Amino acid sequence: MRLPSPAGLRSSSSPSPETPTESQFPTPTPLLLSIKGNFATKSRIPSRCSPPLDADADADTTATSPSPIPPCPGPRSRQRRDPERRAMANIDMAKILADLDRGAGDARLPKTKLVCTLGPASRSVPMLEKLLRAGMNVARFNFSHGTHQYHQETLDSLRQAMHNTGILCAVMLDTKGPEIRTGFLKDGKPIKLTKGQEITVTTDYDIKGDENMIAMSYKKLPVDVKPGNVILCADGTISLAVLSCDPGAGTVRCRCENTAMLGERKNCNLPGIVVDLPTLTEKDKEDILGWGVPNDIDMIALSFVRKGSDLVTVRQVLGQHAKRIKLMSKVENQEGVVNFDEILRETDAFMVARGDLGMEIPVEKIFLAQKMMIYKCNIAGKPVVTATQMLESMIKSPRPTRAEATDVANAVLDGTDCVMLSGESAAGAYPEVAVKIMARICIEAESSLDHEAVFKAMIRSAPLPMSPLESLASSAVRTANKAKAALIVVLTRGGTTAKLVAKYRPRVPILSVVVPVLTTDSFDWTISSEGPARHSLIYRGLIPLLAEGSAKATDSESTEVILEAALKSAVQKQLCKPGDAIVALHRIGVASVIKICIVK
């Protein structure tokens, strides 16, 4: 089927594509690639021909430019203007009472991706193998803790686990960022602060604190805060109301608003204050350039991003490595929320980091911030991670609270691409169980979505004129919906087309087949990098597959060989079965092709 015009995409009366006969389906050819878990192993078959052109090869640069970001409607106005955006399929009692089919293997893995923080409870090879099989897609390395050597040992274990299982996992470096912390205390013992008590905060970090004076690491504290402001310490468990400031002496006089114990080096937040600290500290630069770049990491989660120019600065620091390392922005204060649209235009991905953000804005508004951020990321086609305290109780308990289970499901219904575990997987007693339970919650939430309604809402929000590549991607999703296809297969080099397909949230998985790249000095095919496959692991519904070429005489023949091999692997992993219709998206020569094949 040839690509329909953009106008045809928005026409509800457009005819459904016809299903081809079996004679039109590619003839069986030797298997060239295989899936193991959600990772593709590579076959060494040399090629003496030109590679098949993928759907996003030689695409216009406008195809990858970010979509305009419309204002996010509030909950009431969204219901009036866009009632189908979060529409759910009919849910009956039988569905609620039905048991999950736990015998379906990898086919029951959720389309929503799972990010797991690695730590003492999850850094051994056996445990990492369990997490990979349970559904972990991205491993988060939190550089707020641990040395380079500690993280290197963990990464080595992860790569061994990937080798043992054949399952691909992306690596995320989460920076410490410009944190403000309280200082050390006399004798190293926690102090008790009583409600109504007055205490002095000094910027002299050499002072060891007591009940009368504590230190903080932010030198401009007496200049930036004013009487009436609030300083939150230790994850918000201690609230200090500012009474007076003395910039000359470097002190701030405060009153305790509650009774609590304060230990050494606890984190601090200044709600509503524009903090004069760099997004990328010297420690962050050392972590990125000294550990991240040499280890070929896939993405950097940047803490406390406050404006779009912060991303530009980080890319300048990365230099030539900026093209292969994706940047994920974490908005954790009011300034970042105000500049959200600017940040979204510059970033590659986004994380809704509800921890520090929850101390910067009123707790009753956290859900609004989450929904706004996810909505705008969906419209822009950029992956978004929802994080912090998703299954917090599972650090100690083998089961989550009902509120936590609902929180995970609602994030999926909101449109998040990924959900994240922090202490649950890093230091909890049940890391594998936490991943399995989170995966099951995501599966149930996904099954309740009305994907057709979501697709229509995305089409209405799409930029006009639509780029050729986005038009192609949305057409593939529309075709899959109308034909009730079991799978969408995209042949791609850089992954751009497959990611645009994921933007339109098809109800079926997307097999993103990374085709070979022809080197300039030989006729042999080589896989230049696994990067595009790993980067796709933060997009909802994308399943990466690494392919190699075929010794066929024409582009058309080699494309059909790769497609046939991909379908054979998909059948083996229960992504589809014989007799199913699948939608394939690729290029042959200069033509973009969407076609329906019947699985043999």
C-alpha cells in the first residue's frame, strides 16, 4: 500500500487497506536474526549487495523536529475539548475477576517500559538476570551515591547478565546535580528540633552543628531567601520558617514549624526560590566524562534542569558524544515547571521526578503537574518516565499498597512511556517481585485503554502540515487499527520512524528492526552500533531487533528476507501467530511502503 496523503489520515471515511493473499507474502528464507527475550542476537551472514532502505533513511530533517507544544488543558477543559484523549475500553466484571495469563511468556511483557535503579540489592549477576527476565528495560545508575569503581562493578555484572540472558537493557546515568545539604553535626549524632524553637542557619560549612546552629552548603542562602520563605530539610520532614537574613554574616534566622530529628548532610529545598547553582556541577562532569562516556552509556538523566539552555550546555560538555547519548530532563523545582515548554523543546526525553518536585509545589498539585508533563511529552512525541515512590512500600513488603498499584496504573493511563523503581529495586527486600508486580499492573492498565480513541486524539493534536515521515508513521498505526493487525514491523536504521509510530500508541507491539549500515570502504554489511536499539527501550510499545543483511541481488529481495526473518522470530516469541495480519513499514528505493502481510 502506498502512503496516503495527510488529509487521508484524518478522514474517518478512508477505506481500510485490503489484506493481501498469501502469494503476496515473501517466500520463506533462511533465518538471519533472532529474538531472545526482548533482545535480538545477530547472525554473521556477509552481504555483497546494497542494504534495504529503511523507512527513515534520507528523511527530511523536518521529520525529526519537535512538534509544536500546545497548552495543556486542565482536567475540566480537557473533558470538553478532548473527551477521547483518556478514553477507556468497556470494563466488565468478568475482566476484573479474570486471572492474568501467566503462561504467555514474553508476549505478556507490558508495552510500558520498566526502569530499575541498581544498588546493593540488585547488583549481582543472578539478581540482574532475574530482573531482566521479569521485564527490566533500563538500568538506572544513581550517582548521588557510590564511587566510579562501585558503579563499574555493577555495570560489568549487568553486561554479564545481558550476555547470559540475551536480553538488551539500556544504561542510564542519573546525575547528582546541584544539591543543597545540611552540614555535619557535633559528635555526628542527630539533633532534635522542637516546634517553635529558633535556630540559626550558617553558610560556613566548616561549622559542626547543634540545636542552636546548623550549616547549609548554599553560599547565597542569606541573599536569596527572605522573611516568610520556608526551608525544607530531610525530604520535607523538617520545615524552617525564615525570620531574618544577615548576608554579611552569612546567616539566616529560622523558626522550626514542627518537631523532628535532623541528621547529618540531609537534602534541602527552597520552594519558590530561584537557586543560583549550575545544573551540571564539577562532580557531574567528572561522572559523565570519566565514567559515562568511556562505558558507552545510552542516556543521562539530568537533575534539577531549570531552563532549555541547561541542555545546550550539557551537549557542549559532551562534544562529539552528544549525538549518541540521549539527555533526559528532570524538572524538580518551580523554575523548571515555569520553563517546561522550553525544556521540552531541547530535551530528548523527560522524567517526572516527583520526589523533589513534591517539596517545591503543593502536594495537592502534584497530580496536575504529572498529567500536564505527560500530556505535553506525548504530543511532542518524546518519551516520558514517571518516577518516585511508585511501589515504595515494597522496599520492606512483598506486596504494594492499593494506592501504589493505582498510582502505577494511572500513570499508564495518563500516557507515560516508562515507570521507574528507585529504592524498591536498589535496596529493597523484594526487587524481582517489585518488577513483576509493576509489569502486571502495566499490562492490566494497557488492556483497558481505548487505543482507537487515543489515536484519534493524537491525530487531532498533530502539527500541520504533518511531516512526510510522521504521516507515514501515523498511517501505519491507522492501518494496524483498521486491519486488526497483531504486530507492526518497522525496518529502520536510526530508529526515527519506529519512534514516531510509537507516538501514535498502537494497541499492538512495534517490532523495530534495526537494519544494517553499508560501510564506505567495503561491500560488507556491519551493525555500526546497538545504540538505536537501546534508545528505543524508553518508548512505549517498541521492541528492538538487531538484523544483518542478506546476499540478495536487489533492495526488494533483501528487504523481504529481513522481513521474513523478523516475522519468524516474532512467531517464536508469541508476538504473533500463523494466520495473523501484520503491518510492515519500510522503504524500497525511494518509495515508502506500508503493506499488510499474513503470517505463515
